[in-house]
Amino acid sequence: MQAQDMLWDVALDQHGYVTLSDARNLGISKDAVTMLARRKKIQRVATAVYRFPRFPAGANAPYMQAVLWAGDPGACLSHDTALAAYEVSDINPDRVHLTVPRARRIRRSGGDLYTVHHEDLADDEIGWWDEIPTVTLPTAIRQCIDSGVPTYLLRQALERGLEVGRLGDIDQKALALRLEERA
């Protein structure tokens, strides 16, 4: 199988994106990736992140690009962005919020539209939204409470999250208490 085909198989699960790390894991050299970019089979969109131009660009593809840009397998959408993704509040973040492990320091360019948070998340705090790693709704609400998101937006999230089944009774009550204690 050719390098392009191997990378395409990965891109199918990542909104058309692949990384140099993906290539390394497949035994594909950086030079081979560079050659694919020169031949316009893939486009370099960020440091170590490439996109297949023939892959249809979906509305949520920039969120996958953000997670891959972070360059860490533990990176995920979080905070305001996760709250907006789950559509449980009227929040409209102007930046993409990502969480990476505490030990991860990002030294690459291209993150002007991102806010990077550092937190060691448990496995059960990370889920999926549109095939993109995203903190769970209870985790997103907790993060937003702690970061000072307006109370009315968090109350919406608590109410709607319960209504749509993304938030259990116990989590809802605990988070409501945390929100009240913040005020």
C-alpha cells in the first residue's frame, strides 16, 4: 500500500487531516509526507498537520485541526468550545478551547485562534463529539464554572444537559452546587 493510501485511511477518521505523528506510526518518513505536499496530494495547514484537499470540508473540521495542532494524543476540545459543541447553552466562544495534559508545553506556531488549558483528565472525562476528542459535558461545565463563564449560560447548560440526557441527576446536582458556591 502506498503512503498516500495509508494516510488517507487515517484521514477518513480525522475529518481529512493527518499529522506527522500519524505518518511515523505508519512507518512513513517525513520526506514522503513532504513529497505528497509538493505534489499537492495533501496541504500543510499547521505545524505537522496536513489535510487532504479532496476530502469534503465539514463545518467541524477546524475543531479537529485544532486538536491535532496541539500535537498530543491527550488533547481534546474543552471549556467553552465543548459547551457550544454539545449545544446546551447559548455560549458562542470566539476562540477554540483545548485541554492538554499538564506536562505538555506547546511550542509551535499557528495557535492564535486557540486557548490552551493544562489539566490531567481522567479517561472518563474525555468523550467524542463528531469524531473529535472532547471533554464530557459534566467536565465542560465544571471547567466553565471554574473559568468564570457567566452563570446564566451555565444554568442553561445544566438544564438542557439534563433534558437531552448528557448530564445525569447526580452530576447536575453536584455541578449546580458548585456553581452556587462560586457566586
